[in-house]
Amino acid sequence: MLQSNLLHTERTRVALSGQSSFDQPDSGGFGDLVKLAVSFLRRQYIVIAVTVVLACAASVLYLRLAPPTYTAQAQVLLGIPRAQFVQQQSLLAEPAFDVTQIETQLQILKSKAIATKVFNQLKLADDPDFNGSSSSLLSSWHWARAQISASNNPPPSDTEDDPSEGALGVFLNRLSATRVGVSNVIEISFSSSSAPRAAEIVNAVANAYVTDQLDARFEANRRATSWLQERMHDLGEQALTAQRAVDTYKAQNNIVASDGKSIDEQLITQLNTRLAAARAQTSEASAKLTRYETLLSSDPARQPPLGGLDAIGTDATNSTILTTLRQQYLELARREAELASRVGRDHLAVVNIRNRMREYRTSMFDEVRRLAEISRSEAELAKQRQQEIEKQLAEAVSKSQSVNSAELTIRDLESRAKGLRSLYESFLQRYMGSTQQETFPISETRVIFGASPPQSRSKPKTNLVLGLGMFAGVALGVLLGLLRDVMDGVFRTSSQIEAGLELPCLCLVPALQAPKPSKSPAKSSQAEEDLRSRTISNVPAIHRAVVEMPLSRFTEAIRSIKLAVDHSPAKTSNQVIGITSALPNEGKTTIAASLAQLIGHSGKRAIIVDCDLRNPSLTASICPKASAGLIEVSNGSRSLEDVIWRDPKTNLVFLPAVRRGALFHTSEILSTEAICKLFERLRQTYDYVIVDLPPLTPLVDVRVTSPLVDCYILVVEWGRTKTDVVQHALHTAPTISDSVIGAVLNKTNIKAMARYDASRSDYYNDSHYIRYGFSDS
């Protein structure tokens, strides 16, 4: 048959190469990918469809619940900042804005100062969008987040007219300002639940920004004028002082004497003055150090240095650490007094407060020690400065008789006086120009496009929300489908068996619902007759399927097993065939019975032996009235001819296994010499010996049958048996795995196979079988 030849060719190639015939993709390339995608969608389309429906429903629900938001826009042209009185540039020279300046203006537009002006101007404190009473979930969330941020970072001081931080946070979250392209135009946008309100707020923000620019320019001009005035006054004073210094120097060097003193005498006088000041500073520093040492000599554990701190002076009052520690200490003292008056001085809470007060006293003394060290350094520095001045004074006295270069000094002083006078005149001219400009401040920033109420809402966008919802649903559905595929972990295709077990897949046995057997009118008498003659007449319908439905997929699959046994490349003769599985209830008994029925019906001499001694399910289904079987033959109490049963319809011979009680050493029974002799006799008598074996994983009985069995067939249940379970079962039984000629994928859902085996989806089309008369009915 076509199916048998195809599967046998694949099985032979796998047995020779040790690799799955489907490990590598076909030469189709893109076509295979398309088939894989289509098969994936066919497997998981329900999950994807449900996920898409849920995502679209969530999108529709969001569109129904989300309030509309309208966004109004206005455009402002930035001006070029100029400072004519400082830069002395032409009125027409306008340097271009750079990115930093434009970003600065954007931050000014979105600042709290502009927001506060607009907030107070439009009285937005009563607007539901900003006071937290709006029905919009988004607005309420923004308001709550801004309130939390304001509570975590409270402002240093607020006036009664300023809006709350929460309201300003909501306002700034709705306000945006962006640059239009690479131009000097800024586009201002504001979102609100009311279209007229959005346009009104945007226009107010633009006007407030223009007004702020004008006020800033006016204030800059005023400050510049004031600075020029002060600077001009200082320059005048410096020029006059320089001129006076010239005259003084002339007088000191007997060029022009106004007070009768020479320059050396003036230097000595200055040094004497500085020395007196240095000595005063040294004395003051020493006195301060003495006060610190006196304060540190007290016991910090008994009395805090509060009174001593006041005696230190400004160092204690300027120390933020001491101020903070003193306030905390006084607060603890107040709390101690209150608690002591209520619960007594020996209460644990009062004792804890006193301990904390003791820690604060220690901290204050540590800070005082640090200040004392600073004072000690200042005292030493003042003493060194005093010694330096004394040294300079001694040198000045020793050099008072020397002759100075008076002419060079006079030239230097005159040059300095002339430079200061010229600088004074230059600043005087600038001051006169800035005074005139201050009376007419202008701002190049202006509104070029005012906002009007928007006609349509800006969000939520119906098409965008639905599109995103559908896309998210498809993506999530595909992800869930892939996750289901990854976590499946069972055998569903022949490729998975060949790749996971490195065994050929002999056939795909479809899940079969066999027809119910016809009822016999004389059932009790017939059963007694069968028992006397050991004739099998009550074969389950599913075991008779190969005989009752010879043109079915099920029967064709069993033929594939027989063909693989007859033409196995590993051995020349596979007379004894063992049928096993990794787990119970995978259908191995049905496969064994069906294979034996098929061989017997074809005219061959076949016997099926039930070697599942602990659970002889085949015996229970075929001949439940059997009183003796394999165990009795092995121990010599009965002969083989006295226990075998026959099926007159297919000439099949059955050796049952009768379980009379609990069997604890079934593996020893199957490995006895009597069993070996029995199987040798069966080889000589029958053409095929089909052995129904127990599963591999729960029991070890199968491992001792390797001397008895020529080849094994592994039955794997479709969509149920885990890959790692079968791999572990074969790994723990190496003598069995070496003799396995292939695996059978049992209870296969043929209609679902096209969804899992994309590369051979056409193989499962019923039309190919109907053409040759196959039918599953």
C-alpha cells in the first residue's frame, strides 16, 4: 500500500542514518514557512479569536467610558534678545536663535510662573478639571498624582492667591509647547474636556508669555541702567582717587607735599594701623578660643551647652547644625516634661526621651569641639598674621632711609588715573543711551496664530484605539498560542517521534469508535459452550475492527505495522513481536490484538500471548472465564494445549494470563527457563508470536523479555504521552530500545493532523483514501 511503503521508506532511512527524516526543512523554504504559519493558525485560531474579541471589547469599553478631550493650539513667534547698551550692536543685527535658547523659551512657557498667572487670570480653581471633582478618570488620576507629588515635596512658601500644587500639576500635564520644524515658531497646545475652555486657556498662556517677555525686557533694561549708574559712580570715585593718589605721592616725595610726610612714613603708619588691627584680631580669637575651652570643660552628660552657646557668639548662632540640634533638644525637653507630668519620670517613654536628649547633648558638644578646632586655627592664623605684619614693619623701618624711584611711580599713577577717567566718560555715554531706551522697551515675541475652539476631539481616537486593541489582541493571541505549543510537550506528528526518540514512526493509528457487537439471543448457553471448547466468541468490537472494517484507515495502519515487521532491516526474521508502551492506557493491548487478528485473518499461524501478568487486560476482554494460562504452563501444572483459546473466525490462538492473586515476582517468572522453552516451542509451532507486554515506566517486566522477543513495537498515544517520559523509559531500558523497530502513534485525531503536520497536510486528506475504497465507517 502507498501509506505502508511511504512510512516504511522513512523508517528505513531513519534506522540507517539515526536521524529524523523531517529534521531538515524541505527545499520549499518560504512555502514551508507559510504552511507552518497556516497550521499554527488552524491549531490556535480559537485562542487568537477569543483574545482579539476580548481586546476589541476592552477597546470599545474604553471608548465608551473615556471622556472626550479637545486640544486647542496657538503659535508664537520668538523675538531676538538684544542688549544695545551692553553689546553695542546695530538695531538691525539679529543673531539667530540656537537650540539651547529655544529650549529655554519652551521651559519658560511650561513654567509654574506662567501657569500661575493664567490660573489666577481665568479663575481655574473653580474648574472641575483642576480641582479634582471631574468625572474624568484620567483627570482625577492626574490630579491625585500631582497632590501626592506636592505632599512629598512641599513648596517653601505659598501665598493665599497661589493655586495648589495639585491643580498646577494637572494644568502643566495638559499644557505642551513644541518647536515647529527648525523655525523660531513655538506651537502651544492645551487639552481640556471643553473645546471653548481649551482655546481660552491656550490664548491666555500665549498672551501671558508675551507679557512676561515684555516685563522681563523692561526689568532687564531697568537693572542694566541701575548697574551702569552705580558703575559710573564707582569709576568716577576711582578716577578721583587715582588723581588724588598722584598728588599725594608727589607730596610724599617732596614733589608736592601737602601733609609733610614721605611715602616711607605713610607705609610705617599703615603698618602700625594694620598691626593694631591684627593684634586686636589675635586677642579676639584667643578670647573666643578660651570661651570654647571653658564650655568644653563642662560635662556634656549632665547639662546641655545651651547657655554656653550664647556666650560663644555668632559662631553658635550661624551654625545650622547647632541650631537644629538645639531645637530638637528643646522639643525633646518639652516632651519629657509633658510625659513626666502625666506618667512619671521613671516611665520607659520618659527614659527613652532622656536617652535621646543625652545623644543630642553629645552631638552638640561634638559640634562645639569642631567649632573650637576652627577657632583654634583662626587664632593661630591671626597670630601668624600679626607676626608677619611686625616683620614687615621692621623691614619698613629699616628701609625708611632708602631712596625710591619716585618718577616711575608718578608715571604709573598718572597713567592709571588717565585710564579711569577715559573709562568713566565711555560709561557716561552708554548710560545716557540706556536711559533713553528704558522709556521705550519693545518685545519681538508676538502671537501669530490665535487658538479657536477645536471642532473634533483629539483623544481618544476611535480608529487608533480599535486598531491598537485589535493588534494587541492578535499579538497576545499569537503569543498565547506559541506558549501553548511550547508547553504542549506531547507527541502529535511522526516527525516529533522521529526527532525525539530517533525511531521511525511506523504508522498513525486513528482513534477508532468500533461498531457495537450484535447481541446473541442465547448468550449464557453460548458462553458455557465456549468455555468447554476454549473458543473465543466474545471478541471486543475494537479488536475485530481489522476484520469488520478491512477498508479503513485503522486497518491500513495495522497493515503498516505488519509490513514494518516483515521488512525490518535490523533482522532477517521477526517472528516474536513484543508490543509495549511507556505508560498504561496508551492502547498497546488494542494494537497487539488488532495485529494478531490481521495476521490470523490473512491465513498465517499466529498466537497472541498476554505477558502483562500484573494487569492481564487482554485476557479480561477476550476470555474472562479462562481458568489457566501462561503461569500454569510455566510452572508445569498445565500443558500448553490445555490453556490456549482459539478464534474460529480468524484462526487466531490466544495464550491468556490468569491472575489468581497478588504477584510480586513477575519479572522472575518471565525470565525462567520454562518460559524460554515455551517461547521456543511457540516459534516452532506458529509463524507469528504477538506478545502483549506491560508498560515500560511502571514495571521492569519488559526488560527481562529481551531473550524471548525478536523485536519490539512502541505504542505512543497521540496528544497525551509526554516526550520526556518516553525518552526516560527508553533510556532506562537500553536492551529494549536497541530492539525497537519503530513507534506507533496511536489514537490519532486524523482531522486535526493537518493543523500539526503542515509539511504533509495533503497526506491526511480523505479523498486519497476514498479513491481506493477506504472508509472509516
